[in-house]
Amino acid sequence: MKTNLHPKYYPDAKITCACGNTFTTGSTQEEMKVEICSNCHPFYTGQMKYIDTAGRVEAFRAKREKAVEKVVSKKEKRQIKKMKKIQEERERPESLAELRKTKKAKKETKEN
């Protein structure tokens, strides 16, 4: 192996589960905390129980609600883009003299 390329390997890394079970294994991290292990996982225990780690259900519901609120059709997006373009055209100076005045005014405000 090349030197100073690979992370440090800990052959006796301590793993702690949310249920309180601890065991050791090899890892690149010295200590890890997990939500579920073989002692509390429904597949290994045979008990049916619902596992919601870190409120994923609530996070999913919040994400779905936010998505529903921001639904904008393609037609509306095109209309908004068109209105922005029209607004930019209106704000644009019509002559070179107006452009110079706006540049000069900006320069003066920066100096102050």
C-alpha cells in the first residue's frame, strides 16, 4: 500500500447501538453509533415493529407538503420568464447618455 494515502484502520472499533448493544469490529472510525443492530432488527428478531430512524416519516411528509405548494406549470414558468425579460428591457437605459449618467451615479455612491 502507498503511505499516507489510506485512512487509519482500527481493528477494535467500538460500535454502539441505540438499543444499548455494543460490539467491536474493524473500521476506519474508532467509535460509531448506529440506530439498529442484529439484536433489535425485525428481520433477525422475528418481531414485527416499526422503525422510524431520525423522524424520516415526518421529514418525508414535510418534503411532500413543500412540493405541493411550489407546483408551477411550464406555461406559468414561461410567463414569469417573459415578464422578467420585459421588466429588464424597461429598466435598461434608452440612450448612451442615460447609460453614462447611471454609471456615473453608481460610481459616486461607491466612493461615498
